[in-house]
Amino acid sequence: MPQYETMYILRPDLGDELTDQAIEKYQGLLRDQGAQDLDTQHRGKRRLAYEIQRHREGVYVQMNYSAPGTAVAALERSMRLSDEVIRYLTIKPEIPATNDARDEE
């Protein structure tokens, strides 16, 4: 399964309990979709570079995982429809080539 990294920003006015519930909700959604090696990092509240939906701050959360593409689509759909997420981005991180692969070229 391919590796993915999703970074999302939650509204700063949610409070600790609702923030934890939102994080658990997205972790559970990925697990239900067959994600493996789920690693979540709560980056905390930070000031945004520019205003997003009238918010100057946001709670940053980063998730690294292996999952099928359908899991990513389901996660992004859920985030898009959610009021608690103000921005999200999913990427496929590049895995650096090993020395063996370079020697074959």
C-alpha cells in the first residue's frame, strides 16, 4: 500500500475535548478504511500565515499512514464536509532512492 501524509488544521475555538474527539474520528475513519502504520502527531495551536474562514490561529495535526487510495478519498470527503476542519492537505511523500537503485542506472 502507498504511504500518505495528511496535515490538517482544526478550528482554534474547539477546546481540548472536541479537538481530541476530532482527531480520534479521523484516525478511526482511516482504520475502518484499512489504513496501517497510522502515526498521528498533534502539533498544537499555531498562528496562521493568513486568515482562513475568519480564524487567525489553528490546531495543526499531522497523520502518516499506509492506505489504499479509497481511504484517502473518504478521509478528504469527511474533512471537506466537516465544520471543525478549516484546511487539509494530503501528499504522497517521496521515498529516497537507495544506493543499490542508483548503481543499477
